[in-house]
Amino acid sequence: MRSLPVSLFTCCFVSEIPVVHKPLQVMDQISNIQVVPCSSSNYLKPFRVHYSQNGTKKSWDFMRTHDSVSVLIFNTTSHCFILVKQFRPAVYMCELEKHTPQSPEDKVKEGEEKEESEESHGDPPTAAAGVTYELCAGLVDKPDLSLEEIARQEILEECGYDVPVSKLRKITSYRSGVGVTGSKQTMFYAEVSDDNCVGEGGGEPQEGELIEVVKVPLPESMNFAFDESLPKTMGVLFSFMWFHSNMAPKYKISTNV
């Protein structure tokens, strides 16, 4: 979707739900896709654990990865939630597999690289198939910073808001990917105003990030959350429901739920 050059924020209608996007960064030019063996990674490390449970020997494959933080951001000036939108290769590959005769792992043999575009059934999905709506989030990979300080950095880098650590409220923590990684994510809530906006956000290009900032108007938030045509993380659904249960009554905000 292209945003119109009307102002810093442009109101677009997606599946009849008004969602406000910052000027769209080019994230739809995906090409030269190759699937190769992953011999090493700074983010994922595969292991197999052997153990006994009630006298029965068992094995389980899992990935060791970083814990993470996420932040539900609510703009009190415009009564909108601030989300991020970005291309996720793993999501795209799941969609691409539906258009290919073999799964990626079947194509990778002894380090051989194969381009995905040649052996597809019909046209491959567009890059939009791998774009998801998410909470502002980041990895816990800075041991000298607290979770709140990491969350504050992510808000500034991804969304352009400068929020004091003292203004971050912990919602809860939970395990994600319990069958594969078991990593913990800690979720925070942050209220911002237009006065807190000190930049455009968009992530750190030098780290390969290409992020679009999205505003979801409060009255449409639950329709947005349950619209399956708009791919999103479970954190978005949970945090929106948390807000409607805990914050909307406090501030006497009409949510039209």
C-alpha cells in the first residue's frame, strides 16, 4: 500500500478499517530469494536435549535465543495505538511454501543454494504476504541495560518517541514459542503524546531494519485486532484487550467495543 503525500501521517483504509501510516518505506521489493543451510547464527542456536520423564527416555529439539521486550504505545493526543509494520522473512517463507513443490529444507542439500522463483506453482506471493503488524519490540541483548531501558531505546529507534523509563509500566511477562525456543517476552505499556515525538522512527538501517510506523485509531482497534486479513502478532491482540479492560475505563475513553 502506498501512502499519499498529504502530511506526515496519511490515513489509509485497509479492509475498511482506517489505519494511519507514516510515509511508506519501500519494503515490497523482495527478490533473489535463496534458502541455504544455517551453519551459525548470532540469534538462534539449535540443540537436542535428552532426558527421562517418569522413567521414559525422551528427546526434544529446541532453539536457544534471546529474551525480548515489547511495548504497547498509546498516543494520548490522537487516541491511537502506535504499531510497527515490517517484512518478516519467516512469515513470507511459510506463504511461499504453498506455491512451491518442495519445502525449503528439501531443496537444501549439502550446502546447495537454489532460488525459489524457478520451481513455483503459479506466481509467487508478493512481499505483502510477509508483512506483519506488531508491537514495538526488541531483543534483550544488552546486559548492561535494564528491560525498561531496552524498551525505551526500541520506542525511540522504531517509533520516534522519547519516553522516560519512569513512564514505562510493566504489563506482564510470558513465554513465547514454548515448543521451540521457550524464550521470555516482557510487555510494557507506554503513553506518549505528540510532544514526545522527536523523530520518524523506522528502526536502524545499519542493522538491516526497515520499519513503517502505523497508527491504529482506538475506536477501530478491536476490529483491527481480529481482522485476519491483516497479519499480526499475538502480542497485538493481547495488549489491545488488556488496554480495553484496564485503561479505557480508567480514562473514560469510549472504545465502541
